[in-house]
Amino acid sequence: MSVPMLNKMHMNGYDLVSVNNGPWRVCTKGDRLGSFGSREEALAFAASLPGYKSRPSKQARSQ
């Protein structure tokens, strides 16, 4: 049995993730924004997006 290999990077507040040398995914905590064949393509996409900051949930703001 093999162990999954995780590659993870951060750029502009976005996570760039690849599992078992599969496609690179550009994600936020709750959304996957895109999937790319190479790390360079994913980095270019993340660089073209505006900076991301997670916002507190509505429940946390109302308390």
C-alpha cells in the first residue's frame, strides 16, 4: 500500500494543492477555483486573482 503524497503551496491567500502528482488545484477554504496540469499554470492563475482574506462567518460577526 502506498502513502499519498501531498504538495501544497500558498500564494495571495490561496492554497495550491497537488495529491499524488495529480493536477494542481487552486482553492480557498470552501471553494476550488481551478484545476491545472502544471504548477506553473496554477501559480500564474493564483497570481492573477485579487488577494484573498477569509472573512469571519456571519455567526461569529453577530455575537
